[in-house]
Amino acid sequence: MVENQLIGRYSAGPEVVRLANNYREEALAQGEVRHRLEQLSQDTGELAAYLVQSSDEVLCVESVESAHILSCSYAAGRSRPLLNGASARAILAFLPDEERDGLLARHFLRPDEGLALRSDLETIRERGFATSSGALAPGVWGASAPVFDDGGRLAGVVTTMVPLERAATDEAHAGFISSTRQAAADLSQVAAPV
């Protein structure tokens, strides 16, 4: 938010306006992201979300809630620091090295933390997805996979969030990961969704 000195009110800053315009023009106009998230949520029975990098944060631009009474929630417009959780890690892993290094430097990680994080990001790059358990909220397991634009650059990530009780087995993890990766691959086949 940016304060307007003339009228003493706050308004959306240029980065927020830019993201909103990109999203409205590309994602909503095509309807591809929403449609694919609805399909992912129906396939898994869980929350499906599309998130993008916004400066040093990960921003949810679209989500489809689970039909379960006990479910995860991540509304469009919410953001979190770009460091922990499957969505943040998937974004960090697929950013260009120089950009990722700059972001990590601003977090002032201890040397051992930095080494562990870089090792995790390399593993995520190699396998093509990130997972987390309780990283942002107790009792929540998540899987995220990258979406690339037609130039091969990271556009965002597709994430599935599940209460731990429904993600308690390796078989359940494998199913959620597979569905999430397929949704991300499908969105990578269309023009850059955001």
C-alpha cells in the first residue's frame, strides 16, 4: 500500500497494481488457472491454489477451497514471506540463481541454515516439486510444482494443501504430488498464466 499525501489515504502500490492487471488480463480472461484449479481440487478433494512471487513474498492469486468440513484455507490476495513452505520453496528453487541468491541474502540466514536451504532447493529442482509438513501452519501438508511460461521462465506454482490426517501415508503423498505436478504441467502448456 502507498499513502497518497494529497488526500491522506492509502491506495494500492505500483507492484500490486501491476500484478492485478497481469492476473486480470491473462489468467481471468483465459480462465485457464481457475478451471485447472477447480479440476485439481475435484480430483484431490483438497484446496488447490496458484501462487506467484511478489518481491520477497509468495502471493496467492487464485484458490479453490476443499469441499471437506475440515479443510485448509488460503484465499487469493494472501501473501507470506518467500522462504518457508512448499509454495515458497518451489518458487525459490526455480528462480534464476542470481535472483534467488539476492532473495536469500536479504533473509540473513546463518551459514548452516543457508547451506541446508540451498541443499533443499537443489533437491526440489532435481525432482520437480516441493513438499512441506507444518511449515506454515500446524497440521497442514502441502505439495507445490512450478508453472513455466512459454519462454521457460517461472510463472508461478500450483499448490495442493491437505490436513495431515488425510496426507498421512506415502501413498497419499504420491497421489497429491502427481495430481499437483500434472496441473502445473497443464498450465505450463498454455500461455503464461500470470
